[in-house]
Amino acid sequence: MNDNADNEGQGAAFRTLVDALIQGWSALAMPAAQGVGAAKADPVPQRAYLLFNRWDGNPLAQELAAQFPKWARDRCAVPDRNFEHREEHAPFLLELPEEMLGPVSGAEAWAVRDWLAQALESAAQKVGERTTRQDFCGIVISPASAQAIARHWVGLGDQRPPHQEDSVLFRYQDPRVMQRVWPALSPLQQSRWLGPVTHWWSLLQPWGPFGASHEPLQWFHARVPALPYGEPTGGSPRDLFDEPQWFLSGFSPDAHAIWRSYADNHIAPEAQPDPDGLLQMLADAARLGLKGVNLEDYVWVTWMHAPKEGAPRAMDWSRPHLAQALNRIEAQLRSQPDTRFSSLFVQAIQTRT
């Protein structure tokens, strides 16, 4: 098969994603069927908005501004205090034209569809790279205005972690963050996350060792949950998470970086930590207060010192001699924080032998 055929096949895949999105949006925008004798109600408008990570330095935004300058000027940045006086670096929304719904007519509507397919193709490359910035974050659907959604996101992006007094910037717009924590949230928490948004679409993010087989490119689709009768909806999006959920919302960069390091060292996917095993090791490392290179060292030491025979598995730190070594390493790291975990582990093993 030639390159042109390959490119055409890839382009068709992204156009299919656009079609699926438009079909889902169209179904929401259609008025609900009325019962016999019921008064006809006006349909609630369902607007669709592109969600981007930033405007400044975003190649997709630059292409959009060049091709659709009038449309691009209508964008709405999230007025978060972390981006005060530099809103060009803040997440922003841009409403999709209603002309994209139903049978598409007019050159501009087709041009927007084509641009969206190209944007998805560019975003898919970032998805595959995993550890790079993703500027195309997804599409949200809501009856609310862009300004109302942005006001809600100001609170969502200003989270106070459990057992901490100060709030921190929460990257709600990053699909890697959302897709890791979303399944662990209760329906009420999901409702508080979404606020005025009814549907949130983003490209499904790969999860697991580099080189392993993953789901084909498709949409991750979060939607407003049905809450038990009488349970209040909405509520403040701040202070949203409990401690395990907060951990889930923030560990994916470390996980992807570690899987990348295994791949860079030519370790086969089947010999790398599986998702559940890596999650447990990262949780253990967090309890030990390990960060950065020492966190990565901990995973490498724990996994690569597994028995050479049989299936790969993590080392059991609860064994008496390993527990003693770990306690000694913890004490040394507290007094010498610039020391590497891996070096201290080697010293501990040599001292024992």
C-alpha cells in the first residue's frame, strides 16, 4: 500500500471521529419527543465548545486564527487567578458553529469540519507521545454560555488537596488527568466536576507500557450522571477529591515517564510494570515522600530486582532484610536529600553482604 493510501485511511479515521461527535451533538440538540396532548416545549439549546489548553504558542490555535479569524476572535479564556494578566496561556473555549449540525451546507461549515479532523490528527500524535503538552483537550457540550462554563472552571481549577490548607492549580482540562480520576469519582462528584457541562469528549488516552497494544483511536465520553432522587445536584467544584482520588488525578505524568524510560532502555512491554503494579509502586513511593528521580529509582529498584525466573513482579519490601534497608534509606534521604535512592540501595545491599 502506498503512502497516499495510508494517509487517506488515517484521514478517514479522523473524519469518522468528527462524524461521531457531530451525531452525538445533533441527538442532544434535537427536541425531545412530546407525548400525546402534551404542550410543545421549546428545545434547550445545546452548544458545543472546543477546549484548548492555551492560545499563545499553540500551533492549532495559530492555524485556526489564520483560517477562521472572525471565529477565533470569539474565544473565551478561563479567568483563573493563576493566569492573571496572561490569559493567552490560560485554557479557553471556542463555540462550534451550529451550521455543523445536521446536513452540512456551505463551504465554511465543511471547512470547519475539515479543520477539526486535522486538529484531531495533530492531537492524536500528542496522545501517542504521552509525555508532551496536549493543547487540544476536547469538546464540551452545554446549554450554558462559554462565560458561565469558564466561571465554573475557575473553581474547578483551584483545588485544595486533602489535608492541605493552600489551594493548587488543578489541570482539569488535561484529558490524561480526567481519564485517570473520572472512574473513581462518585456520581455526585462527577456532577460537581461538570457543573453546567452535560457532555465532555476527549481522545482516549493510552494507558500501559509503551509498545503494548492499546485501544484504537476513539472518544472518551463523560456525561452528566443520573443522581438518586432527592440528591442535590451541582455544588462547589472546589475541595472535590478525597486523598486516593487526588493521587489518581496527579500520578499519570510519573507513570508515563517511567514507562518511557523502560521503553528507552529497550525493555519489552511484557517485562515492564503493568498498570496496577505501577500504580501500587507509585502509591508506595508517595507514602515514602519520594519525588522526581528518586521516585523513578524506587520503581526501577522494586521492579528490576524481581526474580529472574517466572513472570515479572515487584520486590517484596516487607521482607525483614529489605524493610531494614528501606528504613535505612529513608533516614539517609531525610538527612541527605540530594542523595539518589538507587545509590543508597546499592550501599544497603553491599553492607548486608
